Amino acid sequence: MSKVLKELLTLLKLEQIEETIFRGQSQDLGFGNVFGGQVIGQALSAAKQTVDEDRALHSFHCYFLRPGNAHRPIVYEVDKSRDGRSFTTRRVVAIQNGKPIFNVALSFQQKEEGFDHQHPDMPKVPGPDELISELERVRKIAHLIPEPAREKLTCDRPIELRPVQMPDLIKPEPLPPVRHIWLKANGKLPDDPRVHKYLLAYASDFSFVTTSLNPHAVNFWQPNMQVASIDHAMWFHRDFRMDDWLLYSMESPTAGGARGMARGQIFDRQGRLVASTMQEGLIRRRD
């Protein structure tokens, strides 16, 4: 397991302050604020610690309320909303500087057998072995990245991303609102399926709502662009391993009113649909 992956797993292991109150540290990835995926992953970790082991997370729906400070810890308060015969629901509020910055509703379920189908099939795209990583591409243009962000954006990462298509980060051109990225953890992970879900939830925020920028020949690097997640939802359909390649297929069906919408499907290498995502984000061009 790589050092950066160990650091990420440590980041998702929260300190328990009270029975339903937890504290997590923050990480600066060069975005200026706390990365949304970090808050999602930590909130999932907090909620699961209040749920019976035989119940697995199958969906969550969250809102980002305020920017988080990447240099301060975050407190997570869990509300035990309901413990039913088959389903368990929880609500988590993330607090920083005495104010809520994020909330999420989560649902867990006992394992059950039932009908099984998926549609559509996994998109036919080049495999991960035929592609180079996003990090390699960024390092090739490191000299063009502003100094404050250069070190963060070119250092080793716990999640390896290999884009099938990647907009030009310096001179973007109009592209279809579609993106495909292979991703996996940078190292071997424990067998605990909860860890794999935390990490996939963390990674699901990468390059997601920015798919809605593709047709407009802009990217989030530009100083006149304000891009931020507003909400995020995710459904887990089948078991998977985050230390094997997964294909994240994303598309943006619409943008308007300074907001962009994106939806995604995540497949394993065997073509099974393992998770689905939806997100709306702020995509504001400022004068």
C-alpha cells in the first residue's frame, strides 16, 4: 500500500468524541477549500460506526452548504433517524467553526436476494492499460500551473485516475458533455467492503460536475470560473473492490442558471454496474 493511500485511509478513520459525535482531520488537495469527496467519505465513516455490521450502505444524498477550511478539523454529528427490520437510516451534519458545512442522509439495508438486471451495458472504451494517468498529463504542464497549486496538483495521489478523454487544461476546446475515467486505489486494500465504499464515494467527486463545462470551452482552472458542488447522490448496487480498476462513465444532460448537472455510472472490469451517481454544481463565470 502506498504512503498516500495509507494517509487517506487514516483520514477516513475518525476520532470518536461521544457516542454519535466524531472528529476528522482535513487535507489540502490544492483546491483552496476542503475537497467534497473528503467530507462525503468521512460522513459515511461516521454514520457506519452507529449501524449494525450486517447492514450495508446502499444510498446517500447530500448537500454542500458552506466551503470547508482545509486546515481545520471537522466535527460530524450523527442522528440515529431509524432502525427498522430491513433498513436503517442516518443523518449526518458536518460542522466547522460552529456552523454546518454539509449534511447527508444515508440508508443501510440487510442483505437480501432479489431480481437482478442492469441497463445499459458498460461503454466500449480503451482499457486502463492503454492509457496514461491524469497525474502524468498534469506533470507535463507543471510549469504552467500557478505556484501555490503546483505542488499539490503534481504530487502522488491515493486514487489513480486514467482518463479516456481529458479536456485541454490550458486551451480548452468545445467537447461533448461526456467523460470516461478509469480509477482505482493506489495500493492493496483490506477486505472490509465499507472501506471500498468510503473510497469510491471519495473518488466519485473527481471530475464530475466539471463534465458540464466540456461544451463551453472552459475549465475550473481558469481564474474567472467559480466551480463547486451543490449536492451529490450515490447508489451502491453490487459489491466491488476499489483496488481493481473501475470505469466511471459521466455525462452532463443539462446546464443553466449558473448550474450544471452530471450523472454517472460506475462499472467494474467485468462490466457489472456497481454504483450510480448524480450531482448538481455551481458553474459560474465571473467578470
